[in-house]
Amino acid sequence: MLPIATIPACQALALLGLCATLMACAVPAAGPPRADSRPVPAAGSNNARNALNWVGSYEGLLPCAGCPAVRTRLTLEATGGYELRMQPHDRTGQPDVTRGAFT
């Protein structure tokens, strides 16, 4: 390795920047928990099914290639059932209805 005195200033500065970047990316050693850390819930205890209020109806217009839009209504039940109603926006009559269960 060359002594620092023989390395041009721009290369020395680049080397110093590289060392600083690598030191900033280093993983800190494990220590006592920080005061602002919170315990992580056990796997499976907190998920979208029990953490969110998702029961209800969701509706809107979805894009369609062969019509202006498709009026869509999805109803989710607490028992795990659903009902999906779809009807082209420019047509009247009964919508297509699909019922089922989800997990």
C-alpha cells in the first residue's frame, strides 16, 4: 500500500468518503432495547382479519374494455362470506351476482 503522502488529494478524499459510507452502513452491535421499542406481537395474533374493520360493502366503477364502466359492489360478511355484484354501467336489468366464502 502506498503512503498517504503519495496518493493524490482527490483520491484520498474519495477513499475517505468511501470509508465513511461503509461505516455508516455497518450494523450496530446488539445492545439493550431502546426506550421507544415495542414488543412484536406473536405470529398469527394480529392480522387483517382481527386488526381492521373490514366488514361491510364496497362499491365503485371499474374500467371495462367493451363498455363505459362496470358498476361493482362487494359485500364482506363477518362470517367469512361475500357477495359480488357486477353490472355494466350503461345497461339495466339484473346484475351478475357471485356468492362464496373467503379465508
